[in-house]
Amino acid sequence: MAEMLLRRRWYSDRSTIGMLRLGEFSCFTLEDRVRPLGVKVQDKTAIPAGVYKVIVDFSQRFQRRMPLLLEVPMFTGIRIHSGNTAADTRGCIIVGEWRAPDWVGDSRKAFNKLFPLIEAADDLWVTVIDEPVVDRRTSDQEGGGG
């Protein structure tokens, strides 16, 4: 069994940024806003913290094989993919090489490093935990990088 760990660390009214680790690989993640358990706003809510099986199958939306999280309460079609802001997530987990408030950058680069590791993993699971930290950078910066 292989395990990814996603630690959600930085929260805003628009998004949630975390750190994802699979073996030696790590990157930043961006998800929609975390809401109270049982509350879901369509396409604007992060999945609940928990442990989920991850498979790779064909995505109709992306027209390629992509990681998919199984049996996520109140959600279907939760994938790990590239993007930059919460507008790109629709509940999914976006990966990036760096972060700014409500933003992850070099997302395709991060995904292209992560995907072969996911494909090669045997019996892969992801643990998603909420672990907020104080981040002084988010209080005095607006927007994101480019």
C-alpha cells in the first residue's frame, strides 16, 4: 500500500492551500474553500478531510488518464490535476510548485512530476487533514503570482 498525505495549511474565503507528499515528492495543493462538515456549495467546496482510495482512469473532461479519488462523501469525480485558482477546481485537488494567496504556480510542471508516481503506486490512498498555520504573508499580499 502507498500513501499520499495532504496537509491543508492555509485557508481563505476563496481557497485552501496545502502540502502534498508522496514518498520523497512534495508539492503545494489548492482546493476550494473548506466548509463545515455536511455543508456543500456546488463547485465551491473542498472535499471533507479523510482517507480516500486513489485510482487512475480515463477522464472524459480532460480526455486523458487522471487520478480519481473514490467514495468521497457528497462528491463525485474528484480528481488531482493542474490549474491555478479555486475557479479551476470544482472540488478537485490542484497541484503546483509554489504558492501565493489563493494561487498555485507551475501547476503542469508539478502534475507532470506527480502523475508517474501515482501511476506506479500500488494500492494508493490519500489522507487529507486540516492543519492550519499562521501565515503572515497572506495578510499583506493580494492576488497571486504569474
